[in-house]
Amino acid sequence: MRPAVPLKKLYHRPRPYQVDGTLHPVCPLNPEPTSYPSGHSLSGYLLAFTLVQLVPEKRQQILDRADEYVHNRLICGVHYANDIEASRRVAYAIFGSMVTSPDFQRNLAAAREETRRKLGLSLTAPQR
């Protein structure tokens, strides 16, 4: 199950276009009131946090791109600003838990080596 699904069921919050009939999002619409939190934003931040671990020298660019990605959920009219903020906070908590997993650490190390090799970067990532 996707991480945001249990929270969406718990909060059952209407999406902006379900509250304001003048909004006409261009993305596919969900008839269920599942605005809070934003699953797309949660996934986007989790991916960004992982990518930062692979290529820390691109940290700011990766995080800026994640913010741009989730901001599009607002522009599309399917989320509120606090849906996005909640997703970012939940993503930090989930990622904090993920990095304590030995399996995740092994997979992350393998992905870091492969990614850095493919990008022609030093296999020893800069420390922050």
C-alpha cells in the first residue's frame, strides 16, 4: 500500500476542485475526497531524499526540483498547501526510519555506486 493511503482514508479531506466548482484541473480527477496528505508529494520527496544520498553534491538542485514537482500539485488544483507540507514532514519521518534499515543501507550503497559510476563521479561521495 502507498504510504499516504491510510492517512487519506483517515482524514477524508475534499480536494480543492471538490470544494470550488470554478477549478478545472487538467490532470485526472479522483471522485474520492483524498486531498490530505498528497501521495504524489510524499513519493516525490522520498525519491528526492534518496537521490540526495546518491549524489549529495547535487543536494540543493534535487531538493529544489522536488519542491517544484510538488508545487505543481497546487497549480493543478488537486491539493492545498498544507497537504504538501504534511507530505514533506511525513516523508522526512519515513525516510528517517528507512535509513535505519540494513537492507535499505545495502541497496542504497549499491545504487550509490552504480549511479555515481554511470554519471562519471567519484565513487566516494563528498561528505556533508
